Amino acid sequence: MELKLTRPICFFDLETTGTNVAKDRIVEISILKIHPNGNKESKTWLVNPEIEIPEEASNIHGITNEKVVSEPTFKQLSKEIYGIIKDSDLGGFNSDRFDIPLLAEEMLRAEIDFDMKNTVSIDVQTIFHKMEKRTLGAAYKFYCNKELDDAHSAEADTQATYEVLLSQLDRYPDLENNVKKLAEFSTHRQFADFAGFIGFDDEDNEIFAFGKHKGKKVLEVLEKEPGYFGWILNADFPLYTKKVLTQIKLSQLNNKLS
């Protein structure tokens, strides 16, 4: 079965210095772009993270400081990478909770105005866990009857993720072959940001999902306690969370002026 597309979708995978979305960096990124006409293009880059790669991370993906010391930084690659993904939806394995948030942080650090407002994402891991409860290697064996010999290589993981999704569509007749529907099915919870600090209430108003104002409307909190906005901007929150909060703040100011 082929994926039904109305616009391109980019499956991608990251290898990183660690698992902290706000602080860690990309050391390898692989993208497989699928076009509605069935054409495919793929590219993989090693990335100099400009910080030390911990030994425990290198033990997982095999990428050492010596291997990337002469590679371009993410900022140097950012325009090329953004040029590939900007017209596309996104797909990955655990991508909604890790790969997309970390990619967004890297893009914003590189001064690329990365935004997911008009983009949907399919998290193949979520579909897998809802249907079978396994890991990527087991998913590849279960759905494709293949061994994932080069696990934790971004290119191998990206290709395997795409193949698993196609096999999932073949296996589950009630899984609709529609990117938007697959994105909805593979989403755990809806948040305005990636990291889950700003959510939505039943009326689609942005609310804080953490701290002393948890459950309260963002606009009401910013109105009553203006200093809270500055505190978040200066604290150790992800850049994308700060961007979303700034957009909400600006909309509040524009509404007052109009």
C-alpha cells in the first residue's frame, strides 16, 4: 500500500547529544521526503553540535566528537534542511515528543522561523504502541518481517519508520490512509507548544499546563500578572514555548489596539 498524500511528507530521525529538548543538540539528521506523485528523495547529514557528545550517547549511536568535528553546524545546514521540510507534513518514530521539539529548538536557535501551525505530524511509534506495544526494532520485525540491523543510524531508522507505516496501513483496514487522520490518531495530547507547557481547554483557549497557574487561561494570567510573561522568557523553557507565548501576548496587545 502507498501513502495517500495531498502534499509532501518528510519522515525524519535525529541522533543527538542527549534527551533534553532545551539543551541537547543534533549530531545526525536524516530526511526521507515522499511526494504526492510517489517520488522520493532522501538526505542524511552529520552535524557538529558545538558541544561535547557524552560517551553514553556515542555508545548508543556510534557518533563521536572526532567524527563530527569537521562537519557543518546545524546553523550552517538549517536553510537547506528547512527548504526541504517547509512545504511538508512530518513523520517519525517518537517524533511528536522528541524529534520535532528538538528540531524546532535547533531551527529557532539558527534564526529560522519554524512553525507547525499549518503542518500535521504522524508519530508512527504512537500508532504502533496503540496497536501492538513495541519498539522500532520489534515494529520493523513485526510489520515488515525484517531485522533492523543498523538501529540508531538515523538513515536506517528513517527508512524503517516509513516502511513500518506502510505496513501498518496494510495490516489495519480501519486505519485511514489520510495524513491528517493518521496525525490525529498518533497524537497523545494537543498542546500549543511541543513541550506540553501550554495546552488547550474544551473551548480551545490556551491554558497553562504546569505550575501555579496550571489550568488557567494564558490570556487571563498575562493580564493579571504581567511579570509571569517575563519570568518564562528568562527561565530555562524551550525556545518554541517562548515563541508560542510571545505570539499569544502579541495577539492580546493587538486586540487591545484594534
